[in-house]
Amino acid sequence: MKREEVIEKVNKFLVDEIEIEESLLKDDARLKEDLGIDSLDFVDIVVIVERNFGFKIKPEEMKDVRTLAQFYDYIETKVK
């Protein structure tokens, strides 16, 4: 899967299911501080990622993921 496809899918579920304003979805946006993703949202994201990309997010692998670009990178490496 190409990075563009990852970005498109991630952005779509962030807007449609997590209800984040599309204008906020920039590579350097911080997940918690800028996008307002909290622990309950993260539980939903785990389920959505599993459904859309076919793998489970491991919390320990996400500890250094702070920005949207890092989240794209994480998903991209897992689907290759």
C-alpha cells in the first residue's frame, strides 16, 4: 500500500468516525494536543485500523508516535 493510500484512509476515518475537522489534518499535527485524540478515541482508532488495514495496534509500539506523520509512518511500515 502506498503512503498516499494510507494517508487517504487514515484521514477519512479521522474525519468520518472520530469527527476531527479535516483542516486540522496536517503532518505536524500532534495527536493529543492538536487533534484532541483522547484514550477513548484511541480505542476506536485501534478497532478502525484493524478493520481497514488488517493488523492490531500494539500500545507499546505507539509510545513514540506523537504526530499525524508519525502515525502514517507507523501504519505504512505495518502494512508493507
